[in-house]
Amino acid sequence: MTKIAEIIKTKEHKCFVFKPTAEFYSIVGINNRRWAQIYRGEIAPTLPEAKAIADYFEFDVTELL
């Protein structure tokens, strides 16, 4: 499991299971194909992408390193 997936799992609970939406893609500025690759760990996010993901999920970007 990638670091991003681990962090998302910690944010999830019974009433909230994360499923990316068009709004999510728009806010973080990553398309769905690239997000899937980042989430699965096939590619690394760029620094701006990592910052946008960290801001969206409200954690420090250094947790991804």
C-alpha cells in the first residue's frame, strides 16, 4: 500500500469512504488516470501534486516522504 493510500485509509471511517469525484480532481488538479497511477504507486506525484493532495486531505506534505 502506498503512503497516500495509507493516509486516506486513516481519514476514512464507517460514514466516509473516499471515492474520488470530479470536484476532487478539479481541486487537486490531477486527472483520474494520473490519480489512479499515483494511488497505486506506479508513478510518484510531482511536488505540486503532492502538496495539493496533502492540502485536500489535511495532512502535512512531509508525511509523503
